Amino acid sequence: MAISITTPASTHGFIVNGVTTDARGCEVIVAAEVGKRHKIRHITVNSDGSSTVTIGSGVSGAAVEVALIGPVAFSAGTTLQWDFNPPMWLPENKSLSVDASAAVNLCIFCQGLTE
């Protein structure tokens, strides 16, 4: 199932809200930009069911290429958030991605910059 992305207005950087009913097989939250790196300042993940969730950089087949957070165990109704100070840099040319172990509804909200 494809992730549905909305991008609320931001005066500096990006804000992304992604909602999916099935992140198994890996979904891209923030696409890679050639020659640029994403600097992640905040991530919130909410799950309506039991699953393990991995946030990472890039996509390798049906999984995140490099796990940055997780896998983290979620039960129904769990919300976890991370604030990064200093920001978490992704490698150049890599997307911010999510992978889940089960078909659950996930909402992933993130904020950051691309430089």
C-alpha cells in the first residue's frame, strides 16, 4: 500500500505528514534529492496496531537501507516522538524511509531541512 503524503506549509525546511495502512515493504517519507542531505529535527510515529517499526535512510529492496531508529515495538494506540538536537543527518542522496512488520495504520510526522 502506498503512503499518502501531505506537506503543510513551512517557511524554512519541510514538514511532512505520512499516513499508510501498510508500511510492510518500506515506504519513502521524504524523497532523496540529488547532491543534498536531509537534516531531521523531529519525528513522531503513531500506530493503531501491534507492529515493529523501523525508521531509516534509503530503501534496499523491501526494507530500509540503514536503520536509524528501531525496530521499535508498537502496541495499538502507541505514539512515540523523537526530537534531535543536534539534528540527525541522513547520508547524501538518501530518503527518509519507514518499514513495519505488520499491516497497521501508521502516521509518521517529521520536520527538518534539506541542504
